[in-house]
Amino acid sequence: MKLLNKLIDQCVNRASGAYKGYLSPKIPKQFTIPLIEEVGHGIDSIPALLHKRLHRDMPRLRFNTPLVICDAITREIAGKKLLKQLEQSGARPRAHIIASNSYAEVEQIFELALKRLAQLESPCAISSTPFDQKYGAIKCGEKRFDIVYGVGGGSVIDVAKYTAYKLNLPFVSVPTSLANDGFASPFAVLNLGSDGTMTLSANTPLAVIVDIELIKSDDSGYQRRIRSGVGDLLSNLTAVLDWKLADLRGKERFESYSAYLATCGARLVIKELLAPREDLFYSAQFLEILACSLMASAEAMSRYGSSRPASGFEHKLYHAYNELTGFKLRATHGELVAVGSLFSCRAHGQNLDDLTKAFRTIGLPIDEAGLQECGIEREILIAAVAAAREVKPGRYTILEEGGVEKLLTALSEIYPAKPG
Ligand SMILES: [Zn+2]
């Protein structure tokens, strides 16, 4: 089957003279890091920027039939603008609106994207979990599109990224939110129905283009999205402490450059938060640092080849908590990993002064009231610490080192329960 797919692929691509995306693209789709990473303010034309950057090395490369995936809100904020830019560049774009990050959305896009021969599948190229094996096979067949743009927040980016991976097409990430590092990472969080919500391996984007003007917003959830992004970023500090510990115990090799990439942004952001500027949430400099730092975090994962540089005990805790709520989490990913990170930091015996001050400035939880404000319930949090042992059991962290008791003690010291 593999050989047959390759043969058809060669015929389709050779006959057409341009990449039609049957199986293997003419340009490598599986990048270690994105080929283009750009943070700008009011970018005139995203396709023009892409073309300019790619043209130098691949002068004949054209993307004529882009698929733009957005949701109803991000279509208005940024999708329409991008569609217009694509039309102006001579392409024939098509928009597809999604409502959630469910796998059903991904399947709907296959219907739209595949012209024929859709019954063939090529085995999963990246397989790290049973879920990757189950859901990750590459869809073969001639396609209606030659590139996928994801324009939106986490759910949109995840669906678009995963669809592009399954269709074996290049992916351009255009985030409208900085709530976590997923917009530049090689992973997609999808709701797999009866299998729950899972993180699946996908491809690193071809390009990540952050326009700060698309990020800024005056809607009621804006500040929460920013503080969530900060929370996800700061949690890298304990993820790397866990990684070092795993190395010390001979469980996993530590790689200092990936660790540096994952944590340098966190340190920069803490510095910003210790001397906060006026109008912090709308400061161009602060948002630029946050965007670049989240990109660096994602790049660290891509380089290392797993989420290890940005995912330790605090991320295991997040997955366990999410499952205990039946995947109906009220806190955001960034808020929950930030909370886990703060008491993990205590369990590691680190000084918490600067981290706590940074949490206070940005509005991340530092006490019981903060937990409640984010919708984090103490009983579930306590249960999640124990349940976290079942999440990624091969990943050695402070939980495996010190045991549940150590983490629960740290939790009660950092977030003491209110008397009565
Ligand atoms: Zn995360």
C-alpha cells in the first residue's frame, strides 16, 4: 500500500508539474522548526509576506488554492481580511468555518478537501501514542487545496494544524490569541469523542505569523487569554526542573539548548512583570515578548521531538484534572498549569518570590480566592495530583521523585485552604 501510494504520488506530481499534494509534497512538510516565524504590528498582507520569504529559495513555488479555517468570530476579526489578501495575490481561497475542536470537524474537512482516492491511507508518520496510531494515518488522494491556513484561537489552530497534517499539506498558523504555545507547536489538542480530549502529534507549521493587531482585543475574555499564555509560558520553568531531575536519575537525556529555548522567554516575562509597565495587557513590547517566547517554547518542543521541554508535572496535573471534570474544565490550560507549576516549584525547593510577584501582577492564582476565580476546585485538584501518576507514566517528574504526599504538602503550603 505504501509503495502504491508513493507511485501514485510521483505520477500525480510529475504529471501536473506542481505539487498537488497526493502524498509527499515537493517541499518538505515536516519541518523541525517553522520555516517562517514573524511577529508584526498590522501586517499588510500575510500571503505576500509568505511569498516573499519562500520565493528566494523556491522561486517557482505558488500556493493557488488555500483553505482558510476559522470560526464564526475569527472569520470577522481576521479571516475575511486574509481571504481578501489571498484573492489579491491571485489565489482562489476557500473558507471553512468550524465550531469546536472535535474530531468530527477534522473529518468534515476531509470531505471538503479530498477529490478522490480518499479510501487510501498511509500509516501514521509520527507515532508516539496509541491515539496517534488510531487517528494519525495520512489521508491520500488528490486534493482541492495546496495549503491550509488556521486563523483563530486554540481550537481553530488545532483543527487546522491536524487537518493539514492528515492531508499532508503545509500549514500556516495565524493566531488571534496568545493563550498557550499551541499556535506554534507540533501538537494538536482534539476532542476525540468517547476517547476524551487528547494531544496528538501533528506537523510543525510551515509558518507562524503573529499580527499583534489581531491579538489585541477589548472583549471581556482578552486579559484572561493573555494571563493564560503567561501561565503556560511560566510553567516551562518547572517542566525543565523536572526534565533535569529525570536526567539526574538516568530516565531521560537533558538537552540544554532546548531547555534554554523553553525557559529564556519565561525569565524575560518575569522581568517584565516585576517592573510592570502601564497598560501592560496592551503594551506592544510586552505582547511581542510574550508571542516570541511562546514561539520559542513551541520550537523547543519541535527541536527536542516531544513536549518534554514545556511539559512536566504541571501538565500531567492539567490532563488529570481535565479528565476528572469529564473534559468540562472551567479554568484555562494556562491557569491550571500555572497553579501546578507554582506548587511544583515549592516541591522542588525553589525560591518562589519572583514567580509569586509575577503571578500577582498578571492575575494568576496565588491563593484560594484566585483558584476560585479561575474555577479551580480544591477537591478535584487534590484528586488530580494522585491521578497525574497515570498520565504519561514514562515521564519522570517531581511527582515520581517525591510522591503524592510531597506535592500535596506543597499544594497546601502555597494554596492553604480558607479556614472554615
Ligand atoms: Zn501547555
